[in-house]
Amino acid sequence: MSTASTIRAARAFKRADYGYGDEQTWGPVTDPRDPRYEPTQDDEDATEAEQAMRDCEETLGRAQRALDGWQIDAAIDLMAEAARDLLAVAEAMKEAR
């Protein structure tokens, strides 16, 4: 997207929320859908947590397939792995706060 297109998209986005007027009165950009939005550390933390949850879901999917194949020990190991990984990310995020 060109710079001009980005500016037009940002203005249209803000007009939808605030109406026409002085763009300086619109306040800070806090909506991630706004093209002018710049991620903060909180966004990066949330992205890391979401990735950890997706990884956990993938591991749990493998555990489900192991259960479907009656591989109980493998399923238990995979479920424990998913729980450990998710807990590690949660603890790291907690310490970062």
C-alpha cells in the first residue's frame, strides 16, 4: 500500500469512528485495525502468548491422534508437553510484568 493510500485509509477509518473534523483532535491511535497503529510491548506479549496457544493446540491435536490410535502413553506425554510449554510462557509473561 502506498503512503497516500495508507493515509487515505487511516482518515476513512477515523472518520467512521469520530466523524469529519480536525484530525489532531482524534486522539491517540489505539486500534490495531488502524493503518497508523504501531505495536506496543503489550501487543508483542499477546502475539507471543497466542503463538504459544497455537503450538499447544497443535501438540494437543497430536495427543488426540495418539489416543485415537490407542497410544495412551504417547498421548499422556504429549499432553504433559503442551501443559509445560504453555505454563512456561505464562510464567515468563508474568515475570515481565
